[in-house]
Amino acid sequence: MTKENLILLADAYKYSHHKLYIPGTQHIYSYLESRGGKFDETVFYGLQYFLKEYLEGAVFTKEKLDEAAITLKEVFGRDDVFDRSRFEYIIRKHGGKLPVRIKAVPEGTVVPVRNVLMTIENTDPECYWLTNFLETLLMQVWYPCTVASLSREIKKVVKRYYDDTASAAAFAGIDFVLNDFGFRGASSVESAGIGGSAHLVNFSGSDTIAASIFAKRYYNAATAPGLSIPATEHSIVTMLGEPGEPDIFKHVLNTFPTGTIACVSDSYNIFRACEEYWGTELKEQILSRQGTLVIRPDSGDPVQTLLRVFDILMNKFGFTINEKGYKVLPPQVRVIQGDGISYSSIPGIFEALKKAGISAENLVLGMGGALLQRVNRDTQEFALKCSYAEVNGKSINVQKMPVEMDANGQLQTSFKKSKAGKLKLVKENGAFKTLGANEAPELDDLLETVFENGTVTKTWSFDTVRQAAAL
């Protein structure tokens, strides 16, 4: 498969920067951070994919340069912006490999916001312009970091309600509470693989097969880390019309007489389906199965619908009271809510169940667009900024410090204030802290060199990433 032409994977304005940097510039050093945002900490994940897929090996070639020259002439409509000699130098001197060094925190590490996560610098003084030329592509690491962070924050919510209401035995299934339903809602197959695997850092339930392929291909996962079950959709359940719905339900149970299976049950009337079909006609077959039927509502207000569904199912199938005093359905019956699930709706759902005396272990969730698509770079305020340079042999600490006006017309220093100088990430008294590279020499720099001069120098397995991100 032909890879994308890296020479063309930058914002157009960056092709003028080799001329716009002050004459005598030799070294540019930039860093990545999450400047704040929705969550107080960020899971660092996904850089390894970009290194392996786009930066590793000889990525600049004469053929790709020829292609780029034609496109860029069209883009700019002039001949004095794109300078192919800059790329020809890398092809001639470095065999097309990138003369840059990238350091990063180990993948899966959970770092409080406003700390350095990654640094990049050129290793050849002639290629000072290359550092921030690569910003456009490398900045896209915001996406897997943000999905992994969102997924982990949801796991915190789930765990809190499990701590309050679930039996000790139920904790073994917590990794399957949030399931990725987002493949069809993702903007591309690549997004599904990147974002879907970021979710799998925290949970194991997923219908996004691209996520498991991604984890195996780029993070050496031994087996698919995303697991799924047989499940129906409305096209199956509505095949015999409304009168035939119970026949379809029985066919589903007969087809998979053992194991876990999910069945969407709101095609006509979710409450009738639970009371008359699942809870009456098919009750004995369900209770005699070696496995679990997961009933899926898919419309209506999630809280009100689930409260009514659980009321019906517990009246029909009975329940036990766990050691924390909450109701639990028989193990042959569970419910999955896959409609209207988001970070904002999940706490309200579990809180309503708790108030109704229903254990969180009765419910699992499916999350689609809100998991893989309803995030952006500003969710965690990601930025990559230059903080150090060398010009004519002189070291310069570089920093932006905007003064901005608030809604009341008052001047203040912007949150976009950047860090200055070469940086390191340390742990002091158990807390992460960003320091100058020469500060506190007794504290180890947690940033490791992961890429240098075209070679990926450090890799992380998917299991290692999961362990690092674990609650």
C-alpha cells in the first residue's frame, strides 16, 4: 500500500518558514502539552502509530518530491515559496530519513494537564525548519490522547458506582461496561482505528474491529484486545413485522443457546417486549440458558426507560440483594443502553439506578459518536510550541505570553502562555512536574527518546500501555 507523501502533510503556510526564520537559525526545539480542557489529566497515547506509519525510515524520495513540487506550485501560484533544495538536502545527506529527535513520556502514562508530553528538535543545523514543519502531523496525537482520556474518565464514573452498589464478584466485568459502537460514526477508517484503540486502553468491549487491528499492527498486541458478542439489529428483529417479533426473539435464543447474546428490543414496544415476550413467553428458556441475554432499549429517555425496563424485568425474573444492599437480576439477564450515551449522561443514569436500589452491575453501555467523534483538539487544549532555539551559535529561550481581553474588557495573561527553554518531565514526591532541562539534576527525566534520525528507538506494547493507564 502506498503511504501518504509526507512532504505534503503540512499546513501550506509552513513551506515559507525556511525563509521566514531569522537568518542564522540552526536549532528549533518544540514541545507538546495539554494546556487544560475538560479533564484535569491526559492519557498519552498514539504517538507510536504516527512514528511507525509516517516518520520511520526513508520518507523523502525524489519521486515524492517531484509530486510535491507540482502540487505546491498549484497551491501557491508562485515559484518563490516552496524550496525543493531543502528536501533534496535531506535526501542526499540523510538518505531521505528525518534528522530529528523526538522524546516522549511512556505511552499510557496519565499526566496532569499543563505538563510537557513530547519534545521534538532537529539534529542537523541545516534542517532547523523541519522541527515545526512536522507539527501538523504530530499534533494529530491529540485525538488518541483525548479519546483515551475520555474513556478513562468514564471508567472512573463506572468504578465509583461499582464501588457504591456492585458486588465484589461483579468487578471482574468492569472492563466490559463501556462498549465502542463508534465505527460507523467515525470520520474515516483511520479515525476508527486510532480512536477505537484509544478506548481499548481502558475497556475491552468493542465492535470496532479496526481498533484491534490497529493495536496489533502498531502496538504488538498478541491478540485482539477488543472483544464482542453476537447481537441483533433492527433489520433482523423487524423481519416478520410486529406480530412476528416474539418468533424472532425465540429464533435468536435458539440460534445461540449458550453464551452471551444481545437483542435490540425497542422495534415496537420495549416494555411489552420485556413483559410479555422476554419475561413471560421466553422466560423459562432464558433462565435455562448457559449464558446471558442482554436486552437492548434503543430509544426514549435513557433514565426513564431504564427504570421502567428494570422494574419489569425484576418483577418477571426476580432478583437478589447483593452484599451492598442493591438489587441484581439473575445472571441470565442483563441490559445494555446504547442510545444517548455520553460522558455527561452516564453519571445521571447510574445515579438514577442507585436511587432506585438497582446495582450498576445490571447495566452495560454502548457509546458511538460521543466516544470517537464528539471530541476536538480543544477538548484538552493541545498545543505544540517552540520553546528553545539557537541562532548563530547563541542559545535562546523562546516563549509566547499573550495579553488578552476578557468579556469584561479587562486585560489578563492568556492561558496560551507557553513554556520557555528545553524541558523535562519529572516526578517529585509522587507528583508530575515540568522543569527546565538543567533543573533538579537529581530527578530523572521521564521523557524518553522514541525517534531519532529516521529510526523508532523505543516502542511500547499494548499491554504495557494498558497497565500504565490503569486506574
